[in-house]
Amino acid sequence: MKRRSTVVAIVSGKGGVGKSVTAVNLAETLAVMGERVALLDADFGQGACGILLNETPLASVLDLALGRVELDDVLHPTRSGFTLVQAVAEPGQADGHHEALYRTLDWLLKELRHTHTFVLIDAPAGTEGPVRWALDRAQLGLLVIVGEPTAIADAYRLCKLLWQRAPHYPLGCVVNFADTEAEARSVADRFAELTHHFLHHQPMYLGWVPFSVQVRQSVHRQQPAVQSPGPVRNAFQRLAEALVRGVVEQPASCLTS
């Protein structure tokens, strides 16, 4: 029996916490495991996925929305074997076209779910429209956090928005840039205590990614860090296995209503 496709929205409260790097490496890992993966860069400003992969799609979702191209022009096959889709190619292009862009993204997402087992949506940081759209359409939100006070505060604001509108929304968290597993668990536990105390909910802890020079070097090389063996690859392998085993199916959250 054909397995249902799973949509995961990868989000963060603020920029600079490694969200897009997480999205790219998770897509690579799932593809290596044999999953049919699409990575949708839903940033309407300046998407990072293509840059991190050193891949340049022929066209964007906006081009499709404006009738300039066909669907196949938007689906970019990467060297790693997964499909890369970018909402816009350049900053500012989405201005005045948001309604058409969201309408086309909805249609495109349905098409991607027919042909892929995982659709990862790399949403921009914060709580603006594309973030709400991504969470609305996903079965799971994957929140990337780091143990830094302003990042925790911004992540809390995102959780507050989400759970006030959709109290039962499944949200997992990944701790990035941790030196040890104990440190990562401590960050996750403190964040869970914060959200449980004030919001009466807490995210599922799905794993951690170590702070590593390997990641920084991979960004400079514009290729996923998981292509090289080591702790980073192992961390993403565990995260990918957790997603394959236990993703929760959930209706849309109605954040965009």
C-alpha cells in the first residue's frame, strides 16, 4: 500500500539559528534513506536553500503563479536526488503577488504530495504570513531552537501564536549548536518548562545537532554537512529516523484564517 505523504514545516522564532541548514541536511538525509523528498523554500524574501545547495532552479513558484512557466520548470532535481522548489528567486518579487503566490503554493503542495513521501517546507523565521501558511499545511511543525535568551524568547512567541490558535497542533523541537547531548537536553527541558508553565503545552523533543566546524565549512562549500561522516551526519540520521517512525497526522491549524 502506498504510504501517505508527510508535510513538515521547519520554523524558528528568529534568524541565525540554523533553520535552513537544518532543512537542507534533513532533506539530504531522508533522500539517502530512500525517501522521495521535496524541499520547498517558502521564504518570500531571500530564500537560502538554493544557496546552501549551490543549486539554481530554472523558475520559481511565483513564475508559475504568473503563468510564465510550466510545473516541470519549477521542480528542480538536485544532485542529491531530492526536489528543490523555491517560492521566489529574488527579494521583492513577491510584492503585490501574495494572493496568487499562496493560491499556487496550495496547488503545488497537493502535486508534491502525490509524488513525494516527504515535503519539507523551509519557512522564514518569525511569525509572518509564509510561516503561518507553512504550519497550516503541515502535519508537523519542526521548531529549531538554540540556547540563547533572545532566540528562546522569539521561539516562545511563535509557540504562543501557534497553540493559541491550534491547541493540539503537534510541534517538535530540535536543539541546534549544542556542545553535548546533555546541554541540548537541558535547553529543550528549560524551553518545555517555559511553554508548559505559560501555554500549558510543550514541544516534543526530537533531537539535537552538535556545534561543529564541519557545518560551517559545509556552508562555505555550499553542500550539506551530512555528505561527510561524523557527529553531524549521525545527528540528522537520528532525526530523520524519528520522523519516518513517528510523524503525527493532524488537520490544518487555521493560522491563516
